[in-house]
Amino acid sequence: MAKWEEGINEGLCTRTELYERCMDILIHNRYQANGPGGYGVLNGDVACRDFIEYGRMNRVGVKALVLVTDGLFMPREL
């Protein structure tokens, strides 16, 4: 966000200009997916299994559950 805001402060005003300014950061972050020190993504990459936890948990004492999605849609017949 800091680089985006710097671009605005320098006079960039279109999304395209700001996007191009931040492209190097976006590319770097993309390569962190399912990697050491990165973040887990359920994208079909075999390495995603290292980021998945499963099992059972007692609900007693649970105060919140956060689910995050990018809008996954179930496959449809063509």
C-alpha cells in the first residue's frame, strides 16, 4: 500500500499507472505462494499440502471462526 500511496502523492492518478508502479511487488508476492516463508494457496500446487491443517476441534471456548475465500465456484457441466 505504501508504494501505491507514494504514487498517488507523486501525481499518478490512473489505476493503470499505479498498477505498473507496484507490479514488482505484486510479482514478488505471487512467488511466495506455497513456498517457505510464504502463504498457503489452494491452487492445485502439490506444495499447498504443507499449508493445510485438518482434524477435529472442540467448539467449547471458540470465540470466532474466520473463513476467507476468493469466490470459489463449483464446476458446472459444459
